[in-house]
Amino acid sequence: MKKVLIIVLLIPVWLNSKAQTDEQLLPAQLKQQTVITEPVTVRKGYTRLGFAAYYSVIDRWFDEDGKREYFPENTWASLWNFLLLAQYGITDRLQLGIDIPFRSSSLYQSIILDAPGADYYEELFWKVKGSGLGDISIGAKYQIITETPSRPSLVFTTYVTLPTGQKNPTDIEDERNYKLPAGSGETTLDVDLLLRKINFPYSYTFNIGYLHSFGGSRLLDPMDTEETEYQSGGNLDIGASYNFNLNEWIVLQNELMYFRSAPDKIAGAIPEDEFSSWSVQYLPKINFQLKRLRIVQAVGILLVGRNTGADPTYFIVAQYML
Amino acid sequence: MRQSFNKYWIVCFLILLGVNQEVIAQLGQDTILYKETTLSRPLNVHKGQLRIIGGYSMKTNTRYYDDSGNTEELSELGISSIEHNFLFGLNYGIIEYLQFTAGIIWNRHGQRGQNLFLVSGVDPSLDVSTFDEYNGSEDLYLGLDFRLPLKTRKLDWLFSVGLTLPTAENGDSQPEHSYGDIDEYSNSTKVVYHYVHNYGYGTNTVIPAMSLKYRISKFGITGYLSYRHPLGESAADAWSYQLDDNNEFIYENAEYSYQKSWTFNYSIIAEYQALSMLNGFINYHSGKSYGGWTTETGKKIADPEVVLNELLLGIELVVTPKFWIRQSIGFPLGGTNSFAPFSLNTGLSYNFFPFSK
């Protein structure tokens, strides 16, 4: 009976020791890890290519009292932003990346001018579109602290955006007919610190980042004859996420982001109608990991804010690990 | 030795019995869901099964079909709009062939009109905007769905009878017009005519419906038919308004009667079960509303007939046997007196047996 009891008692010990054994993954399997299980940076010698598309419209906004309002004017603006992404692992802790954007925007407006006394009636139309290469970003991501079962990883990311896109309106016929620019004309520096902890099948992140614009000059109005110096306000973002596997190949990410933007400067001064803005956004993302291919769908839902747009943003990303 | 051997097997048996009991407890009635694909599952839920459904649809209205079916480009006038629809629903299997259904939809839509800049010769000029806001829930739907107890699994035939209760506000709420301060730059005053509309019918409606599904190997085809009939007339307030001496709008309301249109919908859905967890489908949907009238202007005037034909392409992913995601993209094909929406639709379903032993 003693032997029987010893065997029974040893079963859990054996099971436990088996469970603690690290699973050795093949290189092909490493390239198929989900956003939960993969390292924060791309492994040494690996390349990840991607394509992203963002869509947003201007329909509602948060006013200066934080109230969500519709724009009453009959203006319709939409923006498609396409990105080609590439990331390469220099070492297991250092990754380089490049984002090449292509931007397509449109702005439509019309107004009826009616002066019955002067027997004058006219419909005016603004049909402004533009597309082209945007401002290219290059950067690096470095794991300052790598993750272990007892500690999170700490990652530093920095990206520089260069004013490669057309910054001024082109093909200007009049104030209602011209091509919108695809670039901003500014160089920016974006730095970010990220903490991530995996507790499979969950992971948690916390990040804080700041984007600084170095300013530039451009035509602020299509009818301007000279460029005006300007500088976009700095942007602070603080975020946290809670992510989990729905099954072996689908991950749901839940991100909450606080975003604050300082007012822009024009000719060295802040105009009277420029204000700082802030918003809190909930960003649920669903990740489909189909072997090396990853498809991410997300919608950014603005919960509260002030002096900023209140419309959702949609994006889809496809990534492939070579 | 013999005695030790027996005791050993008794202990092992007891351990395995415990493990086995745990496995059985974990599976239960849920095993039914593990065996089903999108294509093979019946049109109703199983006895004791509860399905909770959440959905979101975003429609971009950049075009409009006029009374003759011609397309008007709203975007060029700057009056395109976005419509958000949120759905919450549930199904519960009373018996294997009979389910209870409840559902409610909440919508939000803001429609701008063309701006008017009116120069009357008397300062200031008027900068007039018109804005129609549609915001709120639709009426609560309750229904029973009965599936014919056919022996073949190739064919499913479901009959439904539903009722909507007038839980939502109907007609128009008091407008929220505004008369602004003078804009010194344009020497004009901003006037916004802001109308607030509701989605309720103001009366009960009855909705008989039918679904018929036929399966061949990995393919399936489903036909769906429904009809919504208001049970009587409704009443709502018509709003008149004028500016007082302080440039504030004052409103008066007067009751009028109306009857919402009858609505007829049908769909033909072809689907293909590509993988056990992936189903692709194409859905042709047509909706038509007619027969409504209103006395809002003092005379009984017929509502225009509204038609919209759409094509939806989508997939359903079985994330887990209990949890499914359904996504589709909708394209307008034609219609009359209707927006021509491009739609992005997402639905989530969670299924379980809350009272299984």
C-alpha cells in the first residue's frame, strides 16, 4: 500500500515538472507567434513587412466644454492613410523600422448665395482632393530590459518623421479648386517608453510617449503668395492595454489612450483661436494570426475630449514575417 | 501481493473516475456546439441554449437614390453623412424546435443640409445651416421562431412571428434651433435649424417572417422573407417656431396623426464552409417600404415609397465553439428615395447553456 501511495503522490510532482519544461520552438514557429507571445522587438535577422490602411471622417467633435457636437456646416471631409511598414531585427533586442505613408484626402463643401434684393443666386462648390506620398518615418526600438517570468520588458522606441511629402497645395486655380498636400512640411521626433508583461494567455502594457515638432513653413491658405512659419504643438500620449488570446490564433487587445496636444504656433505666436486639446480613446483590436500572416482590425472610439474630433477611426493592418 | 494489487487498481480507478467526472462536467450540453459549423448549425438555437448577440454597423451615405432611382452625389454638396447602428439581441431555445427572440437597435445619424448665405440688404446677413439629427433606440422586438422538425439535415425551415412594442420615442422631439452672435469677419449671423427625429413607430407592429435553408456538401443557400405591419395609427407632435425679441427660438406643438409604412424585406444568402471555423457568404438583400401617410401639414399626404437593394460580402469566424465573429461589407445596388450606404458590419455571438445540469 505504501508503494501505491508513493506512486499516487509522485504523479502530481511528475506532471508539475513536465509543465515547467520550456517548449523549444522551431524558427518557423517563432515567426508564427501571436502579439501576446512574441518578443516586443523582431528577432535578430528576421524581417516583418506590413501594410496598413486608416480611414476617418469629420462628422462630430468635442467642443471647448467637452460636449460632443455635430459640425453644423455642410462640410464633408474624409481621409485615407495607407502605410507600407518594414521592421528588421539587428539583434534580438534592437529593431529598425521604416513607415512609408500614402495619403488621400478630400474636402467637399457647398453654399448657396442668395441675395433676393439684388436678384442674385449662386451655388458655390469646394471640391478639394489630394493624394500622394506622405512624410516618411524611420526609427528604432530597443529592449532596455528583456522580459522574464518575474519582470516585464522595458522598451524604448524613437521615430523621426521627415517632411518628404508635398507640403503646399498645388494646381491652385482659385480658393475652391486646388490639390490638397499629402505632407506636413515638418520634421518630428517621437519617443516612447513601453512596459509589457506576459502572463499567458494574457499580456499587459503601459506606455508613455511624446512627439515634438520642429516646425517649418508652408502656404497656410491656397491664396497665400508666401509661406508662413509655423510649428505644430507637442503631443503627449499615455496608454495601457489588456490583451488576451480568444483562441490559439486570435487575440483581442483592449487599449485605453490619453492624448494631449498643445496649440500650434503660427509665425512664432499662438493664434487666438488655437487651443490645447485632449481626448481619451478606447481602441479594441482583433488580431488574426494565420501562420506568419497577421491581420489586425481596430476601431478607435473617442470616449471623452475637448477641442478635438469625436469620430471613430478605422484601421486594418496586414503583416507578414519573412 | 494480490491484496496490494487490488488496492493499487482501486486507487487508480478512483483517480480516473475523478478525472472522468471533471471532463464530463466540462463538456455537458456544450458538446453540441463543438460539433457544429456555421453551415451545419440549425436556424434556431437548441433547447436550453442562450445566444447573446451584439452588433455594430457603420454606414457611409455619400449618395442618394431619388424618386426616379437616379443617383445624387451627396459628397459633392458636402452633405454626406455617417450612420451608426448598434444591435443587442438574444435567442433562447424553449424546446429543440422553438426559440424565443428579443432584440433592440440603437441608432445615431446626423444629416446636414446645404448651407444658405442670405443677403437681404439689411445687416447682418444670415448664414443658415440645416441639420437633421436621428438619435435613439428603435422599438423593442419580441418573437417566437419555430423550426419544422424535419428528419433531413439538408433542409431547415423556420417560421417566425414577432411583435414590436412602442418602447422608443416616436415622431419629432422639440427642435434645438439656435441664433448666434454676429460674426464680424463675414458680417453675418449664424442660424442653425436643428431638427431632432426619433425612431419609434408609436404603435405596435407585427412581423411575420420565414427562413428556408438548403445545404449541399460545403455549400448552403438561404432565403429569408419578412413583413412588418403597423397595428394602427400613431400620433406625434408637429413643431412650429419663431424668434422672440431676445433672438431665442420659442416653440409650439400640435398633435397630428400618421401611419408608418409597411415594410417588406427579403434576402438570398449563398454560403461556403471553407474551413470548419471559416464560412464565407454573399447576401443579396432588398427592402421596400410603402403605404405610410402623415397629416403633419394638415392634409393627409402619402409617404414616398422607399426601396434599397444591397449586396453584402462577409465571413463568419468560429473563434471558439461558443463565440463567433461575423463581418461583412455592404454595397448599394439601387433604390428609390433612400440613401445608398456603403456599410461595414460586425456581429458577435456568444452561446451557452445557462441552465444545463
